[in-house]
Amino acid sequence: MGRDGTPVGQAEQASVAGEEQEIRPRLWRLAAATSTWIFLVLVVIIAVFSIMNFEAFASVFNLRNIMIDASSLLIVAVAMTFVIITAGIDLSVGSVLVFSQVVAALLMRAMGAEGLGVILAGLAAATVSGLAWGVLNGVLIAKTRMPALIVTLGTLGMAQGAALLLSGGINVRRAVPAELVTTVGIGRLFGEIPYLVLIATGITILGGILLHLTRFGRHTYAIGSNPEAARRAGINVSRHLIKVYAMSGFLAGVAGYLLLARFTTTTIEGHGTTNLQAIAAVVIGGTSLFGGIGTVFGTVVGVFIPAILRNGFIILGVEPFWQQVAVGAVLILAVYVDQLKRRARERA
């Protein structure tokens, strides 16, 4: 029994609820304000490219390609949003994606590379592989209290090395069932909407619901705002962090499997900067590197700003290197704005 006569379990729950009610409105206001201005930046970028070459840029074919190219990164970035809101980081996602691809491809090739059973086995292999790396990251970070930067940097190298060992250093080919390629890989609903885009959209919506409308999401914000206060409020911080990093690994495995379906081969050398792209997208979208603030909507915007810049520069014939300059400038601006807001909160 507590001092007020309330059972300890109920008192703990009431404390958690009070913590959530106090934190949630403030976080929503800050996150919504950041998402709004970064969305306006995206609108301006789209307007500029549309004015400069409307027929090429605003065509259905081009917009569809932009969405397809961004779909796998969006899946990874949704999970990265949860990680960064907890004031963590996950540098291993690119390597985990590759490892999951290799495991799935080798298994499907060994099973004959055709049939629904092979497709499902490959999906299970990719997601379980990603989940295992994510759980490893979470356990090391939560239980040993090692910095997330160091842990995930270490598993980045481990996962990449393991993928190279399993594949012999070359991409695994002739391993993807044709049914997977023609449906998920290049198929379209009603002949118009790519299934890759639909899957990425579904995962993004589920991520948004989980972050903004559930206790899991509120605990994520609470831990990022003040882990010690969250712990005193009754939140199992260690267990929650393990779940967050497990989600990151799991969705990296999903993204790897979808890319396998799209390209029909593993892409071992194609994801050296996927981790940085995901982190940049999340930060550009308004999620604070200091934790406690962020939205899935902002991450969606942050994913599409680099994608649209890259596409627009190609259409206009601009050197592609300028895209890196532009994205870097937007990233620096986003972090600078985040720091200004953090200082303002500290003074308040």
C-alpha cells in the first residue's frame, strides 16, 4: 500500500498516466510546429521544380518513380524515428538490411527459388535476421549502458562482415521467386499503384499510430525527454529500449526483403550510407537528436526532400553532387533550429 492508502500497482499506474498527460501536449506542440515548417520547405521545392519543368517533373510516371525509390528508406526511417526520439541512434541499419537480404536469398535459393512457401520462408528469414540484430543492439545498450553510437557502430561492422562471409563477398543471384518479383517487386494495384509503395505506406501509418496514439509511443517520448523521470514514473526503460531497437532491426529486415524483390538480387555494396540517409531524413523531419520530440509525418517529409531534390536535379541536368550539398545544408539548418528550440526550452 502507498502512503495514501492506494495499492502500489495503482499508484504506479496513476503516476505513469500523470507523466504522460504532462508530457504529451508539450511534445505535440513542439513536434507539430517543426513538422509544419519543414513541410512548407518540401512544398516550395516541389513548386520550384514543377515551374522549371512541369511536364517531366510532375508526370505520374516520375512521381511514381520517386515514391518507389523512397519506399525502402521510408520503412527504415520510421523505425529510426522511434530510436532517435529515445535519444538513441542506430548506425547498423544498412548492414542489417544487407545481412537480412543475404540470409533470405541463400535460403530461397536452397529451397528452389519458386513457390509461395519459399516466398514466406524468405520473408521469415529476413525479418528474424533483422530482429535478432535489433535485439542484440537493444540488450547491449539497455543492459550494459554502453553508448548507442558505439554499440551500433560495432554491430554495423559485424553484420556487414557476416553478410560478406555468407555470400562470399558477391551478390546472391537467381534466388528470388518470379512470383515475388512480379507482385511485390514490380507489381501495381489496379495497374497504377506499386505494391512497394502500398507496403511502405501501410508500415508508415502503423508506425504513426504506434508512436502517437498508444502507450508505447508515449513511453518512447517520456524516455527521450528524461529517462530517469520515466523510470521513476514506473516505465521499464531497459525493456522499452530493447523493443525500440528490435523494431529498428525488424524493419531493416523488411526493407531488405522488399529490395530483394525489386532488384532480384542482393545489394551488398548499395547500402553503405543507408544509415546516414535514414538519420538525416528523421532529423530533417524535425525529430530532435536530443530526444523527446519528433513525428512520423515529419520523417515522411524528411525522406522525400532528398528524394525530390535528387530527382529534380537529374531532370534539370544539374550535377548530382549538388544534391548532396543541398541535403547537407538542409540537415545543418534542421539541427541548428533544433538547438535553438532546445535552448529556448532550457531558458523557460
